Amino acid sequence: MTPLQIFLGLRGRIPRRIWWRYGVLAPIGLGVLATGLLRVVGVDAARTEELVNLLLLWPVAAVSAKRWHDRDRSALWVLVYLLPVIGWVWALIDNGLLRGTRGPNRYGPDLSDRF
């Protein structure tokens, strides 16, 4: 799966390592870069935060959807992020620490041994 497919597509599965790389580290790096660039050109802090969050919304949702698929759950589980505090903790534990379904599931083959 290419980085573009990981960031934009909603189908398939990704293992924990890819989730940490593309769902956590990349958005943090892109967010810092975008924030710095917007601040340099004079966009105020509140507007910068809104723009960066809007920019990263779809890629983070797409990566998370694929990770939920690896756990053999619907992409609608992305909505757990809407629960204050507990949703983020739940998603972090479920997506970042627990192994996906062994072998193929309804969302595709197990990619854990490929990465």
C-alpha cells in the first residue's frame, strides 16, 4: 500500500507499526510543519489551529479506519475519538497496543508479517 493509499483510502488493513508511523508520527510532523509555515506567513494562532486540524482530519480518519479494520471492526469505530478523554485513550490502546486479527478477515489479508 502506498502512502497516498494509506492517507486517503478507507479500504484495507494496516498493522500497528504502520498506524504509529502514518497515524501518529506523520500527522504530528505535518501539523508542526504546517503550523510553522502558516505562522510565518502571518496567520493568527486560532486560525492556524483550525486550518491544520481541517487539513489532517481526513488522513487521520483514513489511517484509523484501516487500523480498526485490522482489529476486525467497522470504520465507524473512528467515532470513538469523539468521546472526551476516554475515546482517545481507548483508541490508543486498541489501535496502538493490541495486535490485529491473525490471518485474513472481512477487510483483507493480514499484513503484520509484511511490515
